[in-house]
Amino acid sequence: MSVLVVGLLVFLGIHSLRIFVPDLRTGVMEAHGERAWLLPYTAASILGLVLIIWGYGLACLDPALAYSPPASLRHLAILLLLPVFPLLIAAYVPTRLRVAVRHPMLLATILWGIAHLMANGTLADLALFGGFAVWAAIDWISAANRPGNGKIRQPDGWTGDMIAILGGLVIYGLIIGGLHQWLIGVSPL
């Protein structure tokens, strides 16, 4: 469990710098260039992600149960995950959805975390999925209060929304249809 916690601290910590030290990124880039920020940020992110994956795998070898979710919540979790991939795509494509939600990746992360907590009840699940959901909620609040969080320009058409929705549903179908089983070793169904 300690490897997982360290991984979460590194990954979520580096992604929290903008919450707690909002001008750090800009200051480093202005003083030393873009690479001076991107290289350590990317290295810390990759290190954190590797530790999270490794630590979660280790924690699953000897799982400690925190709670036992009922089967009905597992079915609801599958439904709650439906908008996650369209929201993730909307974070990178100009969409009306992005204008409406403002921070679609953070909302997707919150939904992903909550859905997984509804279906899984070990301490490792609580740390991983709960940690990401809480971090995303805090970052969403922080992002809403940042200067320069002005109005996002509304896209002219619906193409981006169609890409986000259809692409997201295709990814969701692949995940439910066997990709989750292949990648993670657990079938969501």
C-alpha cells in the first residue's frame, strides 16, 4: 500500500502545483524556458503513474477490505461511467460541452473515481479512486477561482461535440466489451 500512496503523492502532488502555487509554472517558464518546466513535470508524472500502477498491483495481492458494495451499485457504476470518455475527449476538442462544463476532464475524473468506489471496496481502491476524485474536485474549485478563467469561445458548429460523444461512446464500448479485462485483468461486467 505504501508504494501506491507514494505514487499518488507524487502524481497528484505534481498536478496540484497549480492549485497551491499558481504562478510557479509561469515563473519557471519565463525564467528558464519551457523545457525547464516540462521535463521535471513530465518525469514526476511518469514516475508517479508507474508507482501508482505498481503499488495498486501490489496492494491487490493482499487486499484489505474497507467495505463491501452491493451488486446494485456495481450496475449503477457502469452507467455512471458512460459520460466519462465523451468528457475526456471534450477536454481536447472545441465543443459546446466544454463551454457548458468548463473543465470536462476534471468532471470525468470525479465520475470515474466515484463509479469505481461504488464497485470496489478495498483500501487500495479507496486510496486510488477516492484520491483522484477528491483531487479533481479540489482542482475544479481551484480552477473556477483562478484569474483568467474567463469565458471559453463557443464553437461554430456541433462537429466537436459529435466527435466527443461518438468517440467517447466507442471507447466506452471497447472498455466494457473486453478492453478493461485485457488491460486491468477485471471485467466490469
